[in-house]
Amino acid sequence: MSGTDTWVLASHNAGKIKELTDILAPFGVALKSAADLDLPEPEETESTFEGNAALKARAACEATGLVCLADDSGLAVDALDGAPGIYSARWAGEPRDFGRAMQRVQDELAGASDRTARFVCVIALARPDGSVSHYRGEVVGEIVWPPRGDAGFGYDPIFRPEGEDRSFAEMTSAEKRALSHRGRALDLMVRSELRSLE
């Protein structure tokens, strides 16, 4: 990417906005959010993480004429055929209650011996020329019960990454980012899109 110093993050999530602002700032990229620009959140009508991320990034790009990035992420549980997947936030209902969503995962797993799961994050980067790039990050682990830890958000308290003793919610934000699906997708994007700006 050349000469682009302002990007738009198609998100109203304050935590996500801060995380990406911190990551992109050293590369000279200023980040505006959908909240800053009063952009509406488009309905997520696609059937994949890639499709929903691209839909959100394209909508913001068309509205602003700037390079825009969006992510779609969720928890995919093997024994539940990949659910809740792209519906991870919807499992929490409105207003969002991830305590209820975590309980639903546990209830639906019932006595399943396979508790393998993965967090998936796909970042889509949409450009004014119409092109879109995708970056996918995954972290494999297992569902634990009862929930553990008070940090993080979403399903973090019931997800223990492979090779770790603690759930994501028992880790510091720096520890989680080093392992997380979003961290991996962001690292791929930074290496591909921003290495020329270093």
C-alpha cells in the first residue's frame, strides 16, 4: 500500500478499536472507526467469516473512499459441527449476555468427550479500487467448564488454548494477543500490507 495513512476500522467495538490503533500506529497509519464516522453496521448476511468480514469492509470503503478493514470472528466447536461459528455473538442474544452463550455451549456439548474448539478471526481489507484481501488466524484449544478468569471478553472464560493451563480470560491482554486468532490474523496483515511502510 502506498501513501495511505488513514484507514477505517469498520467496528463500533471500543476494545477492538484501541487494539488496532496501537498495532497500526508504529507504521504511520491513523485509524478512524465506524463509530467516529457515524457509519451504520451492515447486516451480516454471508455464511462464512470471510464473507461477513468483506461485506463490512466494503460497506465502509464505499461510504468513505478510504482503505477499510473489518474482521469477523467467533468460536467454532468441533462436536457442534463448528457452531456457534459466525453466529457467536448472536448466541449471546440482545442485550449481549455471554454468560448465557457460554452456558448454551456447555449444554449442547452435554456428555461429548470431544471438547476441541477453535477461535477463528478473518480480517478483510477493502481498497477504493474494489480489491479485497483476507487474512485468517486460528487458535486451537478446548472448552473448559466452569468458566475461568475475569479478563478478556466473549467466550474467553471457557476456552483454554492448546498447550496452556489457563483460559484466555486468565491471561493478560499481551499474553492473549501473542496466542490469539485476532493477533495471528493481524500479524499476517501487517506483514503483507505494511512491511513496506516500516
